[in-house]
Amino acid sequence: MNRRDGEDRSRTPSLPNEMIWLLFGFGALLATAPVWRLAIYGYNPSVDELLRVICMVPR
């Protein structure tokens, strides 16, 4: 039941192309987070400052 090249492809796991592209896009988004976060917020917030913005806590 082996193929001509000697590899049984029915047992090798494969991901659909869409899933691979989604994972690649998510990884690129995370890798470039410092750049786009600076462009969106206008400053580079610390975790505490970011939580204040998200939770709308006044200073």
C-alpha cells in the first residue's frame, strides 16, 4: 500500500492551507506588536498603563 516514492501519506498529519496562513498571520501580528502598538497608541504603554486604557480607570 505504499506509494511509488515509499512514503505512506495517509498517516502524515496535514493542516489545511487556511489554517497555516492564519497561524502565519497571527505570528506576524505578534512579532510586529511593538511597532503597530506604538503607531496606534502614540506611545509605548507599560502593562499597567495598558490596563488603565482597557479598563477605563481614571488616574
